[in-house]
Amino acid sequence: MTQLTIPVNSNDNSYGNAESNIVLVEYGDYECPYCGKAYPQVKQIKEQLGKYIRIVFRNFPLTKIHPNAFAAAVATEAAAIQGKFWDMHNIIFENQKTLSDDFLVELAGRIDLDVKRFKEDIKKVALIDKVEKDFESGLRSGVNRTPSFFINGEKFEGEWKDDQLIQYLKRILAENMVQG
């Protein structure tokens, strides 16, 4: 079984219960059509299980086939500085077919970011480095496609479509509640 090489840490953008013993990590690409199809599944997981589990998103932009994915990833990290990572994450996935630098700035305005600050932040080397480090950690963890999911540090080899991922997480949660 493939393991997550870099454990979840304070540099990660996470949602849900930070104290949970169930952690779902997604490596995703904002321009990837499969990630776009997984997005509603993950959103459903956030809505239904967010108070019980921790959800982490790590950037894995496949720049050779998705030319806007890296800029979109940096945009989410710039939004995170203003406390709106998930807002930007969501709006990008909901508009993933029309991504461009100008459109990312427009999206920043739509989610009420300080657009001037956003434009400055997307140029920060630290944010570019974070996206690159996410990508490298994915490579070291055996990520070979997007989306790729890890549950409690182990790569999820099952199918995420048709609610299979959420059903799997619900089974783990139920088992933990019985044991706990």
C-alpha cells in the first residue's frame, strides 16, 4: 500500500475536525476534468462528515496538460492568506473550464477578497514554493493521477465515483465509533 510521505501539517489547507483520527487528503488539479467530477463528491463529504473527519487539499497541477492549473493553485493559496482558501477552491472548481489569470482575479473579487492584496500575493515566491512542495510530496507519495486520495496516510485505491468514497469513509467512521 502506498503511504503519504509528508504527514498532514499546519501548512496544509484543511476543513473539518482537526482533532479527528480520520484524515482524507486529496491531491488535485484545478483544471483536471476528473477532479472537477470528484469536486461534488468531496463537497458532499465536507457537508456530511466535516464535523467528524479532517479534509485536506494538496495541489498537484499537471502543467503539461493543464496550462492554467498552477496559477489556479497559487490563487487558492493567495486566498488562504485572507482566510478564504475553500471559497476560492470551490469557485475555481465551479468555473474550471474558463480559467485564466484575469478570470482568477475576477473570482477573487466575487468571493470578496481584497483584490489589490490578492494580485500582490499571487506573485509571492512562498506561495509558488508551497504549490511546488505539494506537487513534490505527491510524487514522493506515489500520486500518478488526479484526483488521488489518501485516508489516514494510505492511498485509497478504491473508486471515488458514485458515492463510493463517502460510503467508505462512513464505514471507517462507524468502525471508529464502535471501537472508541
